Amino acid sequence: MLRRTLPPVNSLVIFEAAARHLNFTRAAAEMGLTQAAVSRQIQVLEENLGVTLFIRQARGLTMTREGTRLQYAVTMGLEYISKTCVDIRRKRHPRELTVSSSVSFASYWLMSRLAKFRAEHPDVDLRLVASAPVADLVSAGIDIAIRYGSGGWDGVEVEPLFGNEIWPVCAPQYLEKRPPLQNAADLAEETLLHLGAFDRNWVTWDTWFKGLGIDLKKLKRGFTFDNYLILLQAAVRGEGIALCGQRLAEDFIARGDLVRPVPVALTSERSFYVVHPKDIPLSEPAALFKDWLIAEGGKAAA
């Protein structure tokens, strides 16, 4: 199919250089070709597509609208291929393992448990990538990832790790010298900590109250943060009440850093999952880590 729809691949590579330089002569020097050969390949490409890609003027080249669109697509595609090839060429140690998770999950759940895995498997060279979800695990060289959501991701095998409840949490000192909170509705009059920039998985206070069937005409705003880690640290310092996923809060609660001001929870429709690239056999370290992770998740859910 690609062979029928793609122009000659060589012409695309030459086009990328010509579009980047906006000069056939400089593109030719980079590619080790003559200026005439570059010009001919651009002509072949234009004839294949049925459009003009460059406007040839006395003062130099400019891109047409179609040329600009193609430059963007070709540059993105070639850079993607290049990075993947670099990663493939990189010689990996047979016991090397790369794991990916969100920053919050890595910070508040995974890191405190990794020492157990390393003690059980000291020969595994584990690399943790704590960042926003990686769209393509294969090209990023990710063996195992932990993702939070509905589980409907393309190109990966998905296994449930554990579900999640959303709890209000605060520091014990926040509750000192305050009347006891009786129910979830009482929280509306408290200092609430909000996340200003959130993804579709985030449960806001408005959503949390509505999920419990509590219709509030006015909600006290409190403080707003643009980073979840900072928000949770503000809760630990006693600055207000935050919403936190059960799995991320449980270690804080076990240490006494946070408490639940009311024993009320909203069960999330989303869960945590262990994912890995589809149709690619897991390495031995990846299989060991996956089994260990699911076992640890089972302990947490028990």
C-alpha cells in the first residue's frame, strides 16, 4: 500500500534538504549531488504529486502552501525514523529494563517499592522514565509502562494493575482547632486545593461533589496550583484539603503525613494498567518486572 501511495523515497529525502535550505545548491552540497540532480528530483516529486512545491524566483526559493505542508510531514516522519534507528543501533545489555510512568505515580507509589525489586533482581539494570505518557513505547525504547485511564490504548497489551478511589486528604494540623467535619458537603466551606491545569483523567472538586450527588451552588475556591506534586505538598504543609487518588495517598496516610477528613470516596471510572508493546515478546527482565508489579499491586488492593 505504501509503495502505491508514496512518491519515490529518495526524492522525499532530497526535498527535505532543499526545503530546509531553501536553496538547491546548498542542498546538493549536503547530499553529495549536483544542483541539476536535486532540481530533477524535485521536479519528479512535483510531477508525482501534481502540484508545485517551490516558487522559483531570482532572489531565491519560497515554499508554496502545498510545499510547506509536505515539508512538515516529511520532516516529522524522517526525524521519527532517525530517532528510532538510533535507538535500535544502541546496543542494549540483555539485563537492561526501561520502565515508564507518570511523575506523580513514580514519586508517590512506585519509587518507595522499587528497592524491593532491585533487592530481588540485582542483576537487572533498571531505568525509570518518569514523564508524561509516551505515545509510542516502541520508538521510545520503553519495555513496560504504567498508565492511568480507561485502558483503551492502541498498539499495546494491557493488564489491570488496580482501580482507584478519589479521596479528600489533608494534613492532621489542618484539622486542629476546627469543628469536626460531618460529611462531604461540609468540605465546601473549607480551604480547597485545586489543580489549574489538568488532563481528562483528573477529577476536579466540582466533578467529585457531583459524582457524590451533592449539588453545590457555590464552591469555595481556595488555592489553585498548576502542578500536582506541588498541590500535594501544599496539603502536607497544612494549607488546605486536596483530592488525591487512593493509590497515591496511601503511603502518605501510612506515614501520618495526611489524613482523610471525612471517610467519603468517589470510585473512579479509570484504573491503573501495566502496558507493553503489542506483538513484541517481553524480555526476561520485563517479564519479571511485570509479574512483580502486578503482585505489588495486588498487595495494595488487598
